[in-house]
Amino acid sequence: MAGGVLAKPAAQPAAAPAQPAKSSEKAAEKPAAAPAAGVATAHKAFMQEIPAAAFKLEMLPIPGSADGTIKPFFMSKTEITWDAFDSYAYRLDEEAVKAAGNAAVDAVTRPSKPYLPPDRGFGHEGYAAICLSYQNAAKFCEWLSAHTGRTYRLATEAEWEHACRGGAATDATMDAKALAEVAWFADNAQETPHAVGKKKANGYGLVDMLGNVKEWVTGRDGKPVTKGGSYNSPAEQLTVTAREPQVSAWNASDPQVPKSKWWLADGSYVGFRIVCEVKADEAGAGKGEKPAAGAPAAPSKEPAGKEPASKK
């Protein structure tokens, strides 16, 4: 198993390295057709309990594209925070897994427990988990899937862009004032990540899709890439189609040889959010799920005008 050692942070976090030019590259594909106006999603928002944590993750329904190229899915409302990630990273579920004999969870490879705080002193509760490699983010999804029986994974690049548009048919460029309402970036973040959920949500209810921390996705070529920019990105790099693959600067100070496959010693601006695949039948709550507050009730299966049969 690869080690989970992080280089010791300095008393004051160093400024993140300058963004490479690749981050502003545009994807060649045209945006997927937006969902038809006024059409509600068939799947409903739910709260996913995190094992061995007093925390629930809000999963929001994202409709598929009108042309069918993107199927409906769920996406976490926010970036994954330490509140959820700690249970996986520090193996807080270990005793319960052994007691239950849960072989599926036990089989998931995880990083060694970090011996230094991986939050780099920026903030923990309510803050996005950072300094994570693509592998670490993907294994968190595998771990949560094994615990819940659902299929969690990282978004594809196309899914992420579709969700980021929030139902808009085009990729409108926002000016700095409009961008500041939805994102933490170089102009307003003061060189630090912020607690999630403090900015305005997009049309699908998702927050922090742009700025705060870069988010791992699976690129169109099948390779890891980050989307959305971060707290130290200039405004022009915070667009739906901007992308940035990992560069050596993100792990330059890691003293290990070879360098860690799990942690990015200098990646204080790299995190992730997750996707959950829609089950064939979403009428009932799955294992560990509870309807999100304010979520619409499931429609009655009784014919119109007929009262539901009374329970006996």
C-alpha cells in the first residue's frame, strides 16, 4: 500500500504555484443539450449517511441532457469535506467493519493514516478535503459504495460540465462581480480556501462548482483532470470548460521516493465532489439514505380519485 506521508507544512501556508497555461484549454465538444424547461427530475434528492461519522452528505438530482448523451445522476451539493473524508482516511469505521465482517469494505485499499494534519491549517470542519490525489478521491468513492450498496464515483468531465451549467444552454462568461457571487477565486479569497456552501448555488442547487478548490473528474480521454479552478485562480480560468491536469508542482515538496500516490503535499487547492448513479427504482430510500429536507414526496401509486388502502 502506498504511504500517506505529507510534508510538514510551514507555519504560514505558502502561496500556491502559479496556474499553468493548460488550465484555460477548452474542450472541443459542444455543450450537451440542456434539459427541457420545466421538466422535473424523476429521481429525488437524498441525504447519504457517512459511516462512523455524525455527518450526512446531501446528494442532489441532476437531470440528463435532452439529447440523451448524459444520463441522470446525483451529485454532492458541495465539495467533499473533511467531515466526510476523515472516516475513510483515519479508518474510523474499522472496528465496525471488522465486527460486521464486511469483506467488501475491508478489501478497499486506503492510504496510511496521515501523521500530520492534511488540511494544512486552512480549516477542517466544513472545509473541503484537500491535498488529495485522483486515486485517493476515487478510493473514497469505492469505500462509500462498499458501505452503502450504491455506486459512487467521480464525475466524468462531460457530467461535471453539464452539472456546472445548472440547466443553462450556453456557457455565458461572468464578469468579476457576478463571479464573486458564486465563487472564491483570486480576487476575493485572500489566498485561502473557504468553508463550503457560502456562495450562491447554481440552477441545480450545487455550490462552489467554480473556485474554492479544483475538483477531480475523469477526463474525456479517460485520464484524471481537475475542473472548476480554485481560490487562487484568476477570473478568466473559472469557466465551465477550463481544465487542468496534475503537474509536478502539486507534489514537489513530498520527501518520499517515489512520491505519494495518495496525497499532494503542495496541492492545497485540489479536492473533489462525487457522483452517485441513479438506481433502476428510486422510489424507496436505499441503505443509509434519508430524504433531503424539503425534497418532494414520492408520488402515490394509487389511481387518481382512489383513496390509498388502509393498513391492517
